[in-house]
Amino acid sequence: MSIELTRVLAIRHGETAWNVDTRIQGHLDVDLNDQGRWQAQRLAQSLAQRDAIDHIYSSDLSRAHNTALAIAQTTGAPITVTPGLRERHFGFFQGKTFAEIEATWPEDTRRWRGRDPHWQPKGGESLIMVKDRIEQLLHQLASPHAGQQIALVAHGGVMDVLYRLATGQDLQAPRTWALSNTAVNRLLWTPQGLSLVGWADVSHLEDAVRDETTT
């Protein structure tokens, strides 16, 4: 007996001013900048032309939610706000630039940059905690949609986890894949796991996009 798949469009939010400044956002609620709003509109128009989306699930943070709203408005797909799709909580790193973090907390920076899966910024989440959160949530969101296509609109850290789940990459493996703003990442989900169909499609954008380098 064949297993029905759930097709998943995993999409990172549009650009924010803090992306430009290399400032850690985490759970802080930073909205899209003008470029990000333009990216979201371009994405929405493209998806309306080429993809049937049955349901959209979005992080509740404004940068993701407003990206998802643009998609919902053009495709007509219903949207559910899902706080579990939030970015990794970076604790005391949140609100700081890469340069500020490196100058102030060199040992924490070493463990962060080295992708120590057990390192947990004070008040925040470890990589293992983020992976467990996203893996469990993906099952909950995808399982009711066998034979359908859903969109998950979230953050760079969430996209990174999904790529690793789909390809078997270890949490500590250096990232060699893009996590660009409003990139469309295509996955297939079954109860047995996640597989990769296509990654980092930004053909809907005419200008250069900014990659995520924090995770």
C-alpha cells in the first residue's frame, strides 16, 4: 500500500533591518524592512502562479507572520499562527551584533560558532532543544495533510534544522547550504521522515538576497 506524502514548502521570512546589521533576533519581534516586504510580495505572487497551497503555518513573530500573510492574501490559503515555529531563542545574545558578541563573550562565541549541540545561551535554547522542538512540531503539522501541500513560514534556524533532518546532516556539521530570505525550500514528509526535493529557490527575486550566517 502506498504512503501518501505531505509536500512541504519551508520558507524563511523576508529581510529585516537586523539581518542587515548582523544583529541576533531570536525571539525578539523585529518586523520586515522595505526590502523584506518587497521580497514577501514577490514570493507571494510567484507561489500564487505555480503552487497550490492547502494550509500555511507561520511563526507568530512579525517578520515571519507578515511574510505568511502576503502568501495567504495572494493564494487564498488559510493561515495558522504557530509559536513553535519561532527562531532559536538566543538568550543573552539577542539584540547584540556578531561583533559585540565576539568581543564580549569569546568562550560562548567559540561554542556557538563551533555548533556545540549542548551549548545553551543563558535564557535560551541549545541546538538539541531546537531540533527536538522542530522535529516534533513538523510531525504534528504535516500528518493531517497527507496528499496536500503546506507552507511553513519561519526563520533561518528552523530552515537549518529542516535541511539537516531531510539530509541526515549532524547538528555539528558545518553549514554549506543557503538560508536566504524568502527562499522556497521543497520537502516531502512521511511518518518515516523527511526528504529533500529542492532547496534555496530564489528565482522570484530579481535582486541579490541576504544569507543567514548565524546558525
